[in-house]
Amino acid sequence: MQRLEHSTRPWGDYQVLYDGEDCKVKKITVNPGQRLSLQYHFKRREQWTVSTGVLTVIMDHHTFTIHEGRSIFIPLGAIHRAWNRTDKPVSFIEVQTGSYFGEDDIVRVEDDYNRE
């Protein structure tokens, strides 16, 4: 049985639930007051579905509030960010589709933690 990846980040953590040739699925948890980098991808699209809490999403200069059970689609090349503006952890399921799912397909535009 394949051991799936778990990674801790400055903003929270993620667990890879499925890693296949056609898609990758992660459960991402964002700690209170934290946000992921403002980023885009060359090779993948993402569908985010909030499982617990309320997620703020910045995408192409627009702000969206996504509640539990609701989803948002992040198109290929869209500049986006997940942000937890609440005082409780927020979790969402990310389904990646496209031609490549490696972490090196993250192009950071802005990052609170000074990562490249």
C-alpha cells in the first residue's frame, strides 16, 4: 500500500489523499489568520470544496467567501490564494487536474513567509 504524503507548512498543513496519473487530491487545513501564497500554475487547474469553516479565496483580484459544502474552480493560470480570516481552522479538499501535479508548478507572486 502506498504511503500518502503529509506536509506541515507555516500556514497549516496538507495530506495527499490520492495521487494518480489523472488527478491529485489533497485535504488542506489553514490555521486561523493564515493564508497560502498568492500563486498560479502552468500545468494544473484546481477545484476547492470547503469541508469545515469559511474560506476566503482571492482569485484574479476578486474576493470570494466559500462556506462549508461550497466549491470554487481555479482555472489554469489564475492567480489565487486561500485565506483563513476566521479564528478557527478551515479545511478544504483540493482536486488537481491537468498534466502535472508537482509542487514545483507553484509560481509564487507574493508570500507571507518569504518562500520562493
